[in-house]
Amino acid sequence: MIQQNFIKIYEESFKTYWELPALSNYKDQEILSYSQLAEKIAQVHILYKELGIEKGDKIALIGKNHTSWSIIFLATFTYGAIIVPILHEFNPESMEHIIDHSESKCVFINENIWEKLDKKKIKLPVLSLPSYSLLQSEDEKTGEIINKLDTLFAQKYPNGFNKEDVVYTNVDNDEVICLNYTSGTTGFSKGVMLTANNYAGNITYAHTLELLLPGERDLAFLPMAHTYGCAFDFLYALSTGVHVTLLDVIPSPQNLVKAFQEIKPNIIITVPLIFEKIYKKRILPIIERPIMKMLLRIPGISDLIYNKIRKSLITSLGGNFREVIIGGAALGKDIEAFFYKIKFPFTVGYGMTECAPLISYDHHYDFVPTSCGSVLKDIMEARIDSPDPENVPGEIQVRGENVMKGYYKNPEATKAAFTEDGWLKTGDSGVMKGRKLFIKGRIKTMILGASGQNIYPEEIESKLNNLPYVAESLIIERENRLIALVCPDFSAMETNGIDNSRLSQIMDENKGILNKQVANYERINAIEIQNEEFEKTPKKSIKRFLYS
């Protein structure tokens, strides 16, 4: 058990950084200081009390990154209730099911999302984000409570809201404070029961790394309903006196670059997709030019070119960050190798929702290519289910402070997730050298070759995605043959004046190039064109089960 009580972290943080800016929305420029944030949390606590919300009750929260979302998240666990953050990218049926399955007592939701739900299935008080106005309630008193909330607040704090008023409910670290429903690429999501201790493990470990310092800036553009963005862009940052700007616009490359240059964050927490797009759209077209290929073969000249690329990239991302942390999915090996070659300050971490989320991490100056960091010292343990863990891949299994309590109302799934001796089965295959983890791929996606070879589709896809006019790909097995499903980069083709009639020839050439780069048993038999983007989870992982 982590010694530091998770709830007390925020009592102390709000008081310590009382005058500093805490949260702001990028679009509307609203800024909340730590004192104002604490005051708004106190208002929500009064609302919960008047609505009859008790300790351990669940509150569903559905919306995009916004200060109003953040306030409800913080107010819920500091009240002693359990937050149920639901990704706004889930389909309406999934949202309705999660609200019902979680036994939530109240729902906070963006009004445009609420309009898509079947209201007959939700018999709860529903309040809008960002205004907290009432959208639905079967009890007339709910509206009355909301209307008199300011009066109730003034009665409770007649002398104004001060530091000494920041006193939160006692919540032991072993208590569940969040039900996080995973996106799940293999079927319907499960409710992960995360305790205060799980979050405390992540937050206190991040403190030892000194990723951020009081008064610094962070730009949160990953969905905070997912544990990765929530734990580090949000919960860790606010425990450290950081000013978090929430990107409340579409995180397109253009919007992100503009925001980076304006906010100038001190750290960037992202997923591979962002950097893969930067590499393919901005860097690859430059280094693939014939003259550039020739120059890059010349010692000294190549260093100058790589330095210029690195400096340009750092400037475009605000020029003020210590490192970029990439997680949530695997980064393509060729892309990773390039960023490492140009000495770009990045690192790749590893985790999962069931660990809230961190399992392994290294600072960028300790990062080893193809690894995903070292298992968290004194926080987590890992082992490889293999006779030779350093050389023969096996399932990565973990235990420690960050590991979930189980799946909500699903004892069968909980039992299946753990070994008989209590280790969490990650479902990922890899090797471990010392404390460093090297992931091969998902066990469920691994394909067994005709002669018993283990084929990891992700490794083949990584190479294929770097070939001309391939936006993304998926390797599947069909009748004992490997088939590549490819979504072409139609935008790049249009830019370069490539007619669609040439697509078949281009992909046939790509197949030949790819098959020279992989082992004989990894060679693909055919490429099939997908005219639409692959359907993805909110982590931007392809939903493989839809295409296999």
C-alpha cells in the first residue's frame, strides 16, 4: 500500500498552490486558479449532498476535455463517491449500457452527446456540461436544488471560501474511486475498478521523476476519460502546481502545432499516431528526396541535416519541453529508430487501464530503442511467462501497487485476468532484460506460421506503413495466407498528382519491397485496398476484431 493518501494529495496541492493558475480551456481562455478550482469543487460537494449522493455512489461523466469535466472528476472522488468517466467517442448504446451497468446515480454529459442517447433508458438526474444545468430528472426537487446552489454555498461559507475550508472526506487508499470502462478491441468493454492506491502509485512515482515543476505548463489533448491522459496530463500535473491547458478543439495536427507554439508546454504526453503523422507528412518527404538520400550518406553532412530536422521539430512543438512521452500503443520501429538517430528527446512507456496505467518507463536519456522502459522500481514487478525470459517471448505478467482490484460485477473476467498466484496477465507478449521490457505484440493478434513460427502482425504493419501511399494497414490470416488490408494515403496521392488508377500497381510494388524486408514466413500474399479508415478505439488502436 502506498503510504501517501491519494485524496490528501489534492488537499495539500490546492492549499500550497492557492494563487497559481490550475486549469484553462484553450478555446475560450477561461482560467481557474487552484483556489477557484477548490471553490468549484466545494460547490459540487454541496450539490451531491443535496441530491442525496452518498459515499461509494457512482457518478457518470461523459464529455470532451474541459474545465467543467475536470471539476466533476475531482469533486466526485474528493467527496467519497466513485467517478465513471465514459469516453465521448463510445457509441450511444455503449454509453447507455455503461450508465446502467455501473449503477450510476447521476449523469453529467455534453448536451450534444445527450441528444444521441435513448432517454427512456436513463431514469437518472442528468446535468449538462459545461453549465451543470438540468437536462432531465424525475424529481422536481432536483431543479430547485440547482437553482438555489449559490445560496446554499453562501450559507455554508458566510466568510467566503478559504484555504482552511479545503478538507475532504476520508477515503482509504484501498477503496475504489473510479470505474474506467476500457475501449476493448476484442469485444464489449469491462469496468476496471481502480483504487485510490492505484492512482497514488502512479502519481507518487511521477513525483520522483520530476517530470513537471510548480508553475510550469502542460497541454492536455489526449482524452482524459482514458487513464493515460487522466493520470499524467491531469491528476499528476494538478498535484504538482502545474497550469493545465485543456485542448477543447479537435486535436488535428494543425490545431496541435498552433496550440504547442502558443502554450509552450514543459512536457508532451502523446500517442504514437501523432508522431507517425509528423514523420510521414513532414519528415519522410524531405529525407526521401534523391539528393537528400545522397547527402545523408556523407558523414558530417548527415549530422548537420539531422540537427536541423531536430531543431525544426522541437520549435514546431513549442520549443520548451524536456521530453515527449509516447504511450498507449506501439510506435513503429522505423519511426522510432529515426527519432532516436536525430537525438530527439522522446521516450516510450508501457501501461494499461488495469494499472491506472503505468507499468514501465525511462527518461529519454535512459531510453533504449525498441524497449518500453524499465518496470517501475518499488512500485511494480513484472515477469515473462517463458522458459527463457530474455530471449524467448512470453506473456508479460505484472503485480504491484498499480494493479486494479478487478472488473466490476464480473468475477469471471476478473478470475481470467489473473494467474493462480495473483499476477495480472497483460495479454502482451515480450521479453525482459534486467528491468527493461521489450514488447513483441498482443498475444491475441499473434499468428502461428505454418511451421510453428510466431508472427507478430504489428511488426509487419510497422514496415508496411512506411511504404509509399500507405496511410495505415492491418495484417490478417485468411486460409493460411497472410493478407495486408491497406488504407491508402489518398491525400498524399492527390498532392503528388497520382491517379487512383495507379493504386494497384503501387501496392503491388509495395508488396515486393515489404517481402524483401521481412522473414520468409512473414511475407504477405496479397494487399487488399480499404477505401475507408479502419474503425478505431479512442486510443487510436485499430479494432482488429472487426476485420479478422
